[in-house]
Amino acid sequence: MNNLRAAVSAEKKIFISLFILSIITGLMIIGQAYLLVAIIDGVFLKEQTFPEILPLLGGLLFVLFARVLFSYLNGRKGIQMGAKVKSDFRKALLNKYTRNPIQSSLQGQSGKKVSVMMDAVDEVDSYFSQYLPQVIQSSVIPLLILIIIFTQHANTGFIMLITTPFIPIFMIIIGMQTKKKSEEQLEKLGEFSGRFLDILQGLVTLKLFGRAKQQKDVIKESSLSFREATMEILKVAFTNSFMLELISMLSIGIIALEVALQLILFDGITFFTAFFVLILAPEFYTSLKELGNAFHNGRSSMGAVEKITAELQEPEQAVAWGGLTLEKEETPPKISLDGLNFSYGENQFALENIYSEIPPFSQTAIVGPSGSGKTTFLHIIAGLIAPSSGKMIVNGNSLTSYREEQWFNELSYISQHPYIFSGTIAENIAIGANSEVSQEDIEQAAEEAGIMDLIESFESGYETPVGEAGRGLSGGEKQRLAIARAFLKKPSVILFDEPTTGLDLHTERILQASIKKLSQHATVITVAHRLHTIKNADQILFLENGKVLGSGTHEQLISEVAKYREMVTIQQGGIAR
């Protein structure tokens, strides 16, 4: 709700414009009714000629045009406000996800996040583009009409005052139900989107295990559930429209009966006044009826706003960067880990009390069983997630005291599955550069990464197109492209997350040679399982369940840490050395 109030407060200028436009529109409605009655009264009762009523016809034409124009401007302002608010909500969600992409990707389904960002935000539109402008119109126009009617015929005014409260009372009753149904619909849509994307991404696996038909039934059930939720909202909407029409017709009927009695039986009202009142009465109730319809849409939007607000208020541990300058030097920065702690949430995995010194040009290996926290450790060093407590100190200052882009300029992170974008090979290598690079620079980086021969074997060479996520390239080729990016960037700190896992021996040897060359001018921190990858490291950190059970050289850990010795023994086929 705070996000909604903030969005409303930010659009004060538009609200003022809407208020002015509503006053003018209200005056045009009254003027239209007056001129129409004056023309009919003049022609049929006063027997005026065409030249005599021509000025009135001209005035009526002008008023009709002005009413259409100002109604259009009113709607346009509402649409502008809705578009701006939707844009602001999407930016807020996108900023939240990009501040901490790792944690965002681990919390909830991607399909649900897309549904919130697209469908839920679109649902908000009707609140700002229809409901709020209509609230202003229905506060101004009926009031102006009521004032005029009281000056012409007080009895009609009192009838309006008595019947009008039934509309907002009914709106509140229906609105409460609409909000509840809307929240249910958005929840069903989120579930459907999440399931659909999950199943689509794992379709090959499902097919191979013969589970595709079962998941097809799951999608069907989820789709039907969403359809039923949507039909419930439509049912409420139709009920809302029917009741508003019923109240309006009964009220106008009572007014028409009162005016007829006054005009025919009691002779207490002139034809001009009676006709004028009868024309204005439908305008009065139409404005309130439109508010009722807009209120239904507005309450539906409230469920979407709460969905967005819940997503924005989801706890996050984003890195808050400072403004210090990290000087670019030939020597890599000195890195210290001072009591780092991190948790993905209550009763979830946590890193606890990580202490370590990582000297410049050193090679540090992080090892441990699956799920011990190795990749999370790298994410903290990379600055992708913030520790819950403790500090990572770089050259004597906390990492977060530096500017974000300066630390990322010093860093290369080569994961087990580097992302390759849709584009050419040259474009994918050039991503690694901090500035504009020449074709010669790209080719040199490819040569150093051991992928130049492969690229030149393609018909289009460096202009060979690559599919989204690297479609058409093997795992080893993707890794070599990622290392080519690093050669182009020339980082002072390099993070490797099991870069050779799953590769054949030939490809692994090529990668190992490239990594060795790349690490000559940088500090290297590697997550690895294979013994030959870590054996010669200057320092090895052995993790288990988020805790460092030991640190030191390979020989020190063999003699001091039983679980490390056990891991090495298994890899060497029963002989630890």
C-alpha cells in the first residue's frame, strides 16, 4: 500500500490537470443539457424560427465538441499516468532483481517473477488510467449537476441525495469481493506461469523419462484453475454492472415520476425545468455508475499492487557499494576475509565465520563436498551477494566501500556454465573488454585462449553467429570463449568455478594451459574437485556445511584434516599422498 500511495503522490500535477478537466467537462454537460432544452422549448413551445435558434445550435455544437475534447484529454491523462506508474513499478522490480541476481534467481520460480513483472504490473494500469480519473470526475461532475438541480427543482435534488448512497454502499460490498477474487486469480496465474516455464525448460528430461503426458495434465489442471478464477471475477463484474444499472434506472424512474406529477397534476414546474432536470438526471447517475465500474477495476488492481508490493518487500541481501577509488596497479589487490557469514534465509544454507588471507599473485583453491558452500563463497568474493555479517577487505578497505564498476573491472568470473549470448563469436569475446577493442585484440585473446584455430575453421570466422545460450557450441568451446573474454579484460583477480568439470582430457589440457597463462599476472581463486587442479595451490580452503574445516597447503591438509585426507584417498583410488 505504501508503494501505491507513493505512486499516487508522485503524480500531483496530473491530478490537478484531471480536476480542472473534470470541472470543464461538468460545465459542458450542464451547458449541453441547457442548450438542448432551450432549442426544443423554443421550437415546439415558443415556435421560434430556424434563424432564431441558430445561435443556440451553434452553441450546442461547440459544447458537444468541447465535451468530447475534454473527455478525451481526461482519458489521455489517465493513460499517461497509468503508463508512467507501470514503468516505475517495472523499474523497481528490475532494480531489485539486478541488485542481487543470485539470490533473486534462487528465490521462487522464474515464471512467477515474470508473471509479477508483466501481468501483475499490467493489472495496475486500470487503477491509474480508469479508476482514479473516474473518482475525480465522479466527485466533481455529480456535485455540479446536483447544485444546478437544487436551484431548479429541490424535490429532484432530495431524491438524488437519498438514492445516491446506495451506489457507493454496493460498490464497497462488491469491491471487497473483487479484491479477494483478483488476488486468487493472480496467484493462479503465477502458479500457471511458473509451472509452464519449469516444464518447458525440462521438456527433454520429461520426455526421456516418459513423464511428458503427466506434466501435460498438470498444465491443463493449472490452466483450468486459472480460467475458473478469471470467470469468478467476470461473474462479479457482471453482477456489479447489473446492480448499478438497476439502481440507476430505479432512481431515474422515481425522478421522472416526481417531475411528471409536478408538471401534470400540480402544475408546480415548467416544461423547461422538467425537461432540463430529466436530461441532467441520467448524466448524474451515469457518472456514478461509471465510477462503480471503474471501482471494480480499481479493486482488481489492488490485488496486483499487493502482489508487487510483496515482491518488492521480499528481504534481500544486496551489495551496497560505496564511492572509494580502487587504484589500478600492476600488483593485484590484497584480499582478506574477516569473519564472513551468509545465509539464504531462515533454516536454509549458511556460511559461517570465514577467515582467510589471499595474497597478491597467489593461487587459492576452495574444495569440499557438494553443497558445502563453495560457489556461494565465490559469489561473495565476486561482490554478487552481500555477507550477512563480517567483511571482505580489499587493500585495507571493505569491498563495499569501493565503486561497484571499479571492482568488476578488476575481476573475471569464469563459471562452470558461462553464458554465451546470441550474436557473433567476436561480439561474445568483446563483452570481456572494459572499453572499445580492435579486431586484432579479439583475435589475440582467442589465440591465447586456445580457440583461434576452431574459429578460423568456420566459414564466417569471427563473424560466425552463435545461438542463444551458446547453442551450437560444446561445453569446452563455451569455456574457451569465456577465457578469451578474460584475456581481453586482463583482470587482476580471477575466479574459476569448476571450469574443467565434464570436459574431455584434451579440452581440459587446453583450458589448463590457458588458465596457467592467464594467472601469471593475477590472483587466482578456484573452486575445484580434481586433485591435479588443486594440488599445487598456494593455499587450499576445505569447506563442509558452510564452515572452513581447514586451510593450508595440500601436504598440511593431508596431515591435519581427516576429511580432506579421505577425499584425496577416494580420488587416488585408496592411496593418499
